Amino acid sequence: MLRPLVALSLAFAIPFANAADIGQIKVSKGTVTIERAGHSVAGSVGLRLQASDVVKTGSDGSVGITMTDNSLLSAGPNSVLALDRYDFDDVTSEGRFDASLRKGTLAVVSGRLAKQSPAAMTVRTPAAVLGVRGTEFVVRVGDER
Amino acid sequence: MNASRAALRIALFAPAAWLVGCAVEERVILLPEANGGPTSLAVRQGTHDVVLDHGYAAADLTAADPWRYEASADEVRKTFGDALAAQPMRAAHFTLYFNEASDDLTQDSRQALERMFADLDKRPVRDIVIIGHTDAVGSDEYNDALAKKRADAVKAMLVVRGVAQDDIVAIGRGKRDLLIPTPAGIAEPRNRRVEIVVR
């Protein structure tokens, strides 16, 4: 009796979540690679991203990503950006987004998650945790000296 | 003006960085809102909390304590020009309205559809979410089916226009999310709609 119900709710849930896609690469210049589960794939335009992906740009690279909550993340050259955690409910706008910039430059325009709850989105750097309450900011982490 | 401020900043934080030794240079700058509205960013560095609350409010995180300063459009351009140039187009929202009990667009919405197509043409890759809605006339089952039919009708228009099926998610929410709240059984044209997010 329970099983058809579960199957039904899954059938409804899948279109919202669109499998495990959390975002998509919209802009890619120069060398951009994605590290996923120990493998490295080319970060070309159109690639769909998953939670735990690590986005890297080369010295000639830059990348622009749109997440499913409409937030925008874009990184300049020599950057390492980890999409550590991402849960987003498309109906309620609730969830959680944690990213970290290990080095390089990052520009952020927050989306529905941060708008729904000021605690829902954080960006970490080696030194700090940024709680995203407003909309747009930039952050830079230099090279180790 | 800018040059002297930059010189002052270096003079202030260079000794601190020297003391820390191998500190990595870090800084964060809040940008002004496009519409001039309020904005803020909470910065936590160890046990120190700083709130940036206006455009170009900035924190340097190189030393052990966050160091607040006022950044400038010039600094943002110089340091973050490449990152900002790679920023994707913002998501666009469109609402199309339907005739009663049907999946035919109203006359006004045909023009909105053209505006949506123009937006789509500017995007090299698209992902599109289409959510169909109905008014409160009829049963849940009827409205779930009608809402999905409306979403699918818009999806079909996009596919004809050359958008790949895989780039579109079309769902129906029936009468669950009335734009204009009404009692059951009320015909309300503004509720007979499809909302589209183009990313």
C-alpha cells in the first residue's frame, strides 16, 4: 500500500530536482576543469554541475555558473571553487548552499536560497565564512606566499 | 585620491601581514544593489564578526582580524574584472496567460512569448523551467491535468523554436498556487497562467 505512494511522490519529485543537476556552466573561457569523484572533466559551456564538484580555472581561464536557485557564480583566472553542498527545494525555495573559494577571484549574485533565508547560503575562504544576506559581492583569495 | 587611499591601506596592513608571516591575501567587497536597495554580508573570521552593509564596504582578511575599509569601483574593476566578465546573464521570468479551460494563449501573451524568444536568442545555453497553473474552477485532478497541458503547450512552442527538449522542465501545479487567492469555483483569468524561468 505504501510503495505505490512512494513511487508516486518520487515521480513528482524528479522533475523538480532534475536528477542531481545543481547548476550549469554558462560561460567558459580558456582552461576550465571540473573535478568530480576523483575524475577531471572539461568545464565547457552547457556542462551540468553536481554537488561536491570542484571548479578550477587556469591562468587564462574564467567560468560563469548559474545555479538552479538562479544564483550566479563566476570565477577569474587561477581560481579553485568548491560547490561543497547544495540542496534546493524549487517549490518552497528552502535549502542550503555552501561553496568555498580556495584561491582566486569570485563574483557572486545570490538567488532564491539566500532570499528565502539569510542563513541558507555561505561562501567560505581559507580565513573566513561569509553569510550571504544581500545580493552581490566579490571575494579574492591570493596565492600562498 | 584613490592612489593615496591605496597607499595608506598598504601602509596599514603590510606590517600586520609581516607579523603573521605566510598569510594569504584575502578580501571581500560588497557590491551596490542594482536597484539601490539594502544589502549586507556577514563576515566571520575566527571569533570576529563584521557586517558589511553598503556598496563597496569591504573587509581585508589577510591578518588575524578582519580589517574594514571602503573599496571603490576602480578596485573592483582591476581585481575582479575577469570574474565579473564571466558572469552569466541573470535569470529572466515570464508569465503567459491562457483562455479559460484551454491551453490557448491569450492575445496579449502572444506578444510576451515573442519577448521571451528574444531573450532566449541572447543565451548560448539555456535551461528553462515551465510551471503551469490554473484557476480554482474544477477538481484537483482536472486542474493538475490542465496545468500540465498548459506547461506542455509552452514547451512545445519552445521546441518548435529550436530549444532542446532536454533543456526544458515542464510541470503542472494545478490550482495549488493561485496568484490571486479566490474561493473554490471562481474563474480568475490571472490565475490561468504559466510561469517560465529562463536561465
